[in-house]
Amino acid sequence: MRIIGGLYRGKKLLSPRSANIRPTADQAREAVFNILYSKLNKPWNELAIADIFTGSGAFALEAISRGARHATLVDLNLTDAARNVALFPAEKEKIKLIKADAARLPAPPTTFDLIFLDAPYHKGLSEQALTSLFRQNWIGADSLCVVESASDEQILPPLGLTKIDERAYGISRFLFICPQNA
């Protein structure tokens, strides 16, 4: 695993110690970030991002490398994410780690511009997390959520959210979801 673009392009990330973590493949992550350039309505340096089910933290750290203003990483086990965050000491003020169940998130201080979810496949956790994110005001009027799932997994956005795009890369599928009023 490595950072694909931005200031830290090429920087290697530590592989997860846990067999339960399945990092997004570098090529798929690169494709998603290329798509985001056309979908985001703010420059990277104005974006606050949340990485839910963060695992290794690769998505959030990729966003930091591209200039994201702030990244919040959320998972029940932050061991692997914390190891990778430590590789970016110059960015420590921009990164926050929260140990939490994605289905029972605390209220955030503000909404996030970009939210990435990479829940364990085939467990229905993405829908639960999206519901929690929406109810707890992590998702604002202009937020964009990127949900990674297995290519054969059906994800239905909860009431108030709508799918605006979908892409498949190998065994993964990425849904781009936003509030219905956006």
C-alpha cells in the first residue's frame, strides 16, 4: 500500500496487522480519487473528510496528501490506522482518530464534505453507518459519501440520501451518495 497522489505521493503505508482489514486496492483508490475531482464542489484544502471503518487509514491519508483540511478516522479498532497516521507527523494537527461503532456515532462538531465508508462486506453495516451519519449530522447539505462494497452486494441508501453514481473495480463497487436535496 502506498499514497497515490499529492504531497506524499509514493509514501509507503504499513500493511494491516489484522486479517479482518481489507484495504482498498491502490488502483481502485486512485480511480475513486480521480472521480472525486469532478464531483467535489470545493478544492481539497477546504475539505473536511471522514473515513468510516477506516482500517489502515489509507483513504484519509490519501486525502491529507492531496491537501484535505482535516480528516477524522473512525473505527472500533484504530491500531492499524494509528500506526499509519504516525508516519505523517507533520500532519498530526489535521488528523483525528475516533474509536466508535459506525452504527452509533457521536454527534460531530461540524458536518463533513466527503465521507468514505468501507464496511466489512455482506454484513449490512454500510446502511447502518449511513443512517447514523445522516441522523447525527455528519452529512451536510453538500456532503458526498463514497461507499465501498463487494461488487455483488446491494446497498440501499437510507431515506434522505440518494445514489448519484456507481463504479465497479475488480471485486469492489463504489457508490457515490449525497443528500436528496443536493
